[in-house]
Amino acid sequence: MDWNALKIFLAIEQAGSLAGAARALGVNHSTVFRRLNTLEKDLGSRLFERQSGGYALTPLGEELRDIANRVDGAFNDMERHIAGRDVQPKGKVRITAPNNLAYRYLPDYLADFNRSYPDIKVELLVSNLEVNMNSRQADIAVRVTDAPPEHLVGRQVRSIGWSVYGSAAYREKYGFPDDLDALQHHRLIGASGGMQHLPAFVWVERNLAKCVSARSDDLVAMSSLAQSGHGLALLPNDQQRPELEALFALPPGKTSNLWLLTHPDLRQVERIKLVMRHLADDFAGDHRL
């Protein structure tokens, strides 16, 4: 049986669609469709029921999934074991980071790193979603979290403070508050979706919900709304930009913890150690944060 076909089968099962599997594997839709049809023809039975909401496993598909996951795990264990013995400062390192850190901070950090280690090639994946580091979708995760996944190792490199930000457009229309108490007389940009659990936005909903005039589930979008004058934004300081003025800091406790994480099997790989050390130093010394 073709192992590549099994990988495509697993990707479809995890994504629930051909398009999702194609994106995850970096191939086109027709390749996924063709490989699945070939695999089902070889097995003489369907592995998925095609439904309006996506692809659902048949009983045979469920059996094959369990077997394929065991094979996939064995291959990943072997790959990480071999990679873990790599002591040369060369090769590829995949880094996953949320969009703002990936756009505004990592490019400069990595340019400096590349001048020192030109044989280490970095691939930057922009996402704040959890990636499967067991299958080496990424080697290093840059994450802002209070509770990093227990199956990963790494360290907290710094805390990022939060402040209230406003734009010239907002100031001209409403003026700026002097302190937290004065926020009750202003328009605020609140959170939606997954952002609502962050301490700063929990505090807003508890104390100033009536002041919220716009919402977003993305910090970059919130900063853009603030820049356009929709309201004042409570943002981590990595979101600061020339078009926004930091008015005052939020109280201690409403901060974000920045972590660098990797898989335990990869922590002694020389190129990964070098990248993590460099990023940790740059994040720790960056005055913008």
C-alpha cells in the first residue's frame, strides 16, 4: 500500500474535506481527489461517505484510520529520533507564529540570524492555531499563552504588557481619557470569539460593556479599527504602531506571556537550539514589547 496515499487519507479525515487536506499537505485539490479514488479502488470499498457537510468515515475508513495513525506515529517517531541526533548548524527550521509577531518582529530577528547562520533555512508559518508538532508541521512555536501544551517544552521569554491605544481621528472627535476610570465616558473596541477569554477583555465586559461600540476576534483588526477612530482599543504592546498613541498601561495581571516551544525530541537539535536562543534574546531585548 502506498504510504503517500495513506497520508492523504489521514489528511482528509482530519480536515473533513478534500480542500482542507490539500491545504494541509500543500498539494492541489485534484491530486487529493485522484489519490483517494485510487486508494478506494485498490481496497475495493469506499473509505468516506460524501456528505454536504464534508467527508465522514465509513466503518472500513475507521479501521484504516486506526492502523494508519499507528504507522504515522511510528514514522514520526523515527524522523524525530533521527533529527534529534543532528548536531550540524544547517538544515530547515519551521517556525509557527501569530500574524502580528510574524509580520512585524520575526523578519528582522531572522535577518540577523541568517547573517550568522546562512546554512540554516527558516520557513515561517503564520498561524495562531495549534499545529501538530508530532508530525513536524512546525519545529518551533512562538505562542502567547498562559498555559502552553504539556506535550511541548520550552520557556517563557517575556511578558508583554497591555495599554489603551487611541488614534488622532478619535482624539479630534472625543478627546482622550486620562486614566482607567475615565474610560466609562468613551467608546471602546471589544472582543468577540476566542479573544473574549483574555483578561483585558474579561475586565471590559465586566466593567465597561455598555461602552463597546465595535468588536473583533483579531488583535490586528482591533488596532486597525482604533486607527480609523472607531474607538479606543485595549491591546498588547506588540500591536503598537505609529498611527496609534499609547495612553496609559493596563494594571498588572492583564499581560500576555510569550513562549518559545518545541517538541521534546527536537530540543537538542543544534539548528533548533540556535534559532530558539536567538529568538529568545531578541524578544527579551526588544523595547517595543
